[in-house]
Amino acid sequence: MTGSVSPLRVGLVGYGLAGSVFHAPLIAATEGLVLDTIVTSSPERREQARAEFPDVRFADTAEDLWTRSASSALDLVVVASPNKTHVPLATAALRAGLPVVVDKPIAGTAAEAHELADLADERGLLLSVFQNRRWDNDFLTLRKLIDDGELGDIWRFESRFERWRPQLKGGWRESGDPNEFGGLLYDLGSHVVDQALFLFGRVVSVYAESDVRRPGAATDDDTFLALTHANGVRSHLYVSATTAQLGPRFRVLGSSAGYVKYGLDPQEASLRDGERPTPLEPWGIEPEHLWGTVGSGESPLTGGGRPEPTLPGAYPAYYAAIAAALHDGAPNPVTAREAAATLDVLEAARRSAQEGVTVTL
């Protein structure tokens, strides 16, 4: 991609948490993309967006974007609205001839994800899913350790996305309405399952425990998944809002060594605080005292092993890959088929938890 290519004009649907904290800043920071239009009817959100992006335009409804697409006024639509709107909005955008990025989860079921992928294939359009946690600092570090053979053959992958939020926050993410696809299984679970599949491939069986712990909660807030991969790796995944003592983000055990890493990638916190990625400037860096440990026969408490420098996080790489895919035909960074595989696991986990059985895929 060269600097002489006109930037792609992006329409962003939704300016809540996903739109304002993740998508808008990352789009604006990406060479080859320009944030053209934000769909929100909220005066407060428009004021918030205009303060950071003074040249952005606004639309009240997504239908306004399809009208603009007819006159070639947009080149890409990003769907960052509530989960239940992902499928209808992505469908409408593809039928309007627009490439689409959809926040995770792309849909409520794997079948819907495949239908969207089929529509994109029929129209010859990009359809990508924003699985930003593939570019977390700790995940990039773990990938390097595995690729370099530092851990040997991987036997067990433990991944935790845990929080201590004993009070409900409200909103659709905590809604018990099945049409909202709320709850942690589909929210944080989309991240940890996607990471497990990306590292270790196809899953052949799923066991899950899912609970509603907090008073007044209407959907799962404490969930565990045990996955068996076709290659023999076992993944134990935890997502919770009720964890009073947080476990390691990763505990990965191999035939030669293990990797233990505490703490969350700093990029979300930085974006929430108003920091923005800038070319050639440090981004996603974490202090040395938070580095993970590689070793065998010991624990972080008793010593042993060696500190493993954490690679910088790289959320901007996702939209850079989107720009390259649209400008130059580079690979789609996260396909809808991959997202469908994640949904297969999430659906199996929900059935397992409800029926108390292990589900074979």
C-alpha cells in the first residue's frame, strides 16, 4: 500500500464502548483509512465524538449509510452496535455492496455466521471479525514462545479473563433476554475461545459450567470451559465477573517448560484513558515487573525460571491488515468462518452447562 492511494472512507455504526474506545481511535490511527461517518442519534455521543474527530460526519440510522454507499461515498462499514444487531446490519451492508468489519461475536449462532460468510463470498466482499485479543501483548508473547519451541509440545492451556465486579453495571451485556446474546460466555468467552482455536486448532469435545452468581443478575457471570482439541491439547478457559482473587491470565504447560503470566494487556486501559497509538511511538508496552515467567519445576512464588519480556501489544495491526486487504488484496486478518468455529464451541458450551453433559463436535 502506497501513500498515493486514496484513504478508504469508513462508516462506524455505534458509538458506545466498542465504537468509542476501540474502533474509532484505531480506525483514525490507521494509514489508508479515514473515519468518515459515525451512526449515533445520541447528542451526548455526537458531542463526545466531535471533540476527538472534528471532521467526522454523523448519521441517525445505518440506513443512511446504505444510501451513501449507492453514491460511492463509503468504502467500509464497521458494526460496533449491540450483539443482536450484528447479523441484520452486516447483512444490509453486504447487500449494499460494502465490505464489513463486525465486532465479536459476529452472530448468535454458527449457522448465522456461515450465512453471512456465504453472502460475502457471493458478493466478493470482505467480511472480517474484530477479535482484537489476538493482538494482546501476552498472547503475542505466548505465540512466539510456542513457535520458537521454548515450551516443547503443549499439553495444557489455561486462560483466564477474570474480573471482580460484585455490583451489576446494567445494560444489554447483562440482560437475560436470549435475543441480546449477553452474558460472559458470549462476551469474554468469544475472546478466550478464539485464542484457543487460533493456537491449537479444531475442538472435538466441550464441557462447561456456567453460573449466575450476583444478586439480581439475569445471565451468566461465572463460566468455565474445558476443551479437548483434535491434536490432544486441553484448554481450560475461565471468564468471570465474580473473582475475588484473580488467577494468572495464562498458565501454559508443555513438555519442556511452562509459561505463567499475570495481568491484562494494557491497551484497553490506555484507550479508555484517552491515549492513542501514534506511528513510531511506543504502544502497548508493559513494565518489566509484569513480565511472565518461563520455567519448569517451580512456581512464580517459590522462584525459578526466567522472566520473559512481554512483546508490545498491537491492536493497530488489525485495522492495518484490513486496509491492506482492501487496498492490496492481502489476507483477511479474522475470517467469518473462523468466527463460526468459535460460535460452534460457544453453542456447545451453553448446551453442556444447561444439560450437564460433555458435547462432542
